Amino acid sequence: MKRVALGLLCAAAALYALASALHGQHPAWGYVAAFAEAAMVGAIADWFAVVALFRHPLGLPIPHTAIIPSNKDRIGAKLAGFICDNFLSTAQVLAKLRQFDAAGRIAEWLARPASGERLGEWGVAATRYGLAAFDDERVRDFMGRAAAAGLAKIDLSRLTGQALDALTAGGRHQALLDDVLQQVAELLDGDEVQAHITEGIAREIKTLRYVGLDQVAAKLATRKIVAAIARTLAELAAEPEHPMRRRFDHFVDDFVVRLKLDPEFQQRGEQIRAELIAHPALGDYLHGLWGELLGWLHDDLGRPDSTIRQRIATMAGALGQRLQNDAAIRAWINEQLEAAAPAAIERYREDIRRYIEERVGEWNAHEMTDELERHIGRDLQFIRINGTLVGGLVGLLIHTATQLLRG
């Protein structure tokens, strides 16, 4: 395009020379000369204007030339402000966010079977990468040391007491006692247990064995024992304030307090903890457990019908269906996004503004000028072409008007 524009300028100059030489032979050559003269002026003026954007024309330090390299930083600031104010204003982004319907798009995407499969593939890829990274002896040693360090900080006695305290809060242990009593009653009611009791009693009644009454007496005794126990269990189950229940409460409370405060219990807990830490089986167990977990994951992830992949795909599809069928939750998601967006927009818009300014400021002025000229220079050459043609037409018009006024 530079060659085309320069060619037009040279053509105008040649035409002007020809018209000037033949001016006396015919009045029409005057019009041609006026056109060519004005075309040269327009071409040179527009060449100066275009070149002045990028550099000093002919290398001369004429004021207000080389505009782009001289004002690079100011251009970067104006460009950043223009983008942020006209494309990233809070009102514009919120309006676009409302039109976007993020929740609806997420639900639609998740509901597609292909999306679930893609998520499954991503999950499998991420998991396999993690396994490859963690399947290292250094990681296993670290996990073992971390487990041992964590165990060393645990007060087993106090922790057990706190756990029992939580389990017995609100009389939960009484419900456990009810279950135990029910299991004991069912156990005693069984034929096999009663047969064992009868046999044991019969062995003890040696004096009646010789007359064959040992089994009869044993069965009678068994019935009495079972009936007595059943009666006691029924009383315990029916009376929340039964003395035996209270004794059970006192026992549990006292045991919990001793676990939490008794130095002897605490010392025993520390001994157990020290034995666990020092025992080589603990490290072997943790290493074996970690290896089994990694082995199972490797095996599952390597199969086409991976359980993890199928689970991720199923969960994604189910979540998408639920979101599609629940307009209220989609509205809630969009409302939360709109509520959180203004603060994020205000924060990151300024980050974007600063990034653009800093990035433009880091550019080399000559490199930026060459890059801009490569991208928009071709279009700017049309200014020179149009200046040549328009200048020539204006010159022709002025010459014609002058001739008309002279009569």
C-alpha cells in the first residue's frame, strides 16, 4: 500500500510536469496542472500526517511528531481507562450477568451425558496425576511421621473421657443399657442357653444324680433363675429411676471423671500411646494401608468402567437434573452471583486497569510502534491515497472556480 500511495504521488508529479510543459498549447492543460499540483500537496501532507504518528518525518525532530512512541505511557493509561469504563463498568457487567443466567447454563451443561463423561475423565486424570505424585517413598515416610506426631499429641485418657462424656450426655447411655437388657433377655429366652444352664446345674447336684432327679431339679432351677432375671430386667426396663439404673449412672459418671482427671489413668494412656508409637507394627500398618489405597485407586482408574469415573458422571448428571427441575435454587445461585459480583468487579477492574498500564509501559517504544504500524499501517495508507485524489479534485475545483470568476 505504501508503494501504491507513493506511485500516485509520483504519477501526480509527472502529470504536473507534463501539464506545465504543455500549458501554452491548450487551456485544458492548466486544469490538469492544477489537479496534479493539488494532488501532490494532498499526498505529501497526508504522508506527513501518517508518518508523524509513528516517527519523525525524514528524521527531523519536528514538534508533535512521533506521537505514538512519545506518548506510549499516556496511551496505555487512556487505553486502560477506555476498556475499563466502557466494557467493565459495574452496570454493564451486571446486566450481562443477568442475561447470561449462569445457574441455568451450569444446570444444562451438567445434565448432558457428555458433560458428565468429561467431568469423569477430568476427575480420573487429576486423580491419576495425584497418585503418581504421592506414590513416593518420601511421601509415605512423611505420612508415617505425621501420624506418629499427631498421635504423640493425643491425650488418650482425656480424649476417651471426653468421648464418653459426649456419648452419655442427655442419658444416651441409658438407651444403650436398654438395648443391652433387651439382648440379654432374648439370650436367656433361647433354648440353647437354658439347656447349658440346666446342664451346669445338673452337674452340681451330685446327690440327686444317682436317683435320676438331677435333670428334673436342674430344669426347675433354670426356670426359676430365668424367671427371676426376666423379672429383674422387666423392672429395670419399666422404671427409669430404678436403683440399678442409678448405680449404672454413678458408675459411668465416675469412670468418665477418672478418665479425664485421674493421674493414674492419664499415665496409663501415655504408656499405651508411647507403646503404639514405638511399635514397628504401626508404621508397617500405615505403609500397608497407604499402599493398599493407592493400589486400589490405580486399579480402578485404569479400568474403562472405572467406579470413580462413573460416580463422578452420575453425580454430575443428577446434580444437573436437580438444578434444572428446581427454579428456586437456580434463582438463588444467580442472586448470589449478582450480590457478589459488584465487589469483585470493582476490585478486579482496577487490577485490569493497572495491568494494562504496566504492560504497555513495559513495551519497547520502537517495537510497539513497529507492531502498530504492521497492524494498522495498511489502512493508514488509504489516507495518503485518498489525500492524493481528493486533493487533486479540490485543486481542480478551485482552479475552475478561479477561471470562472476571471470571466
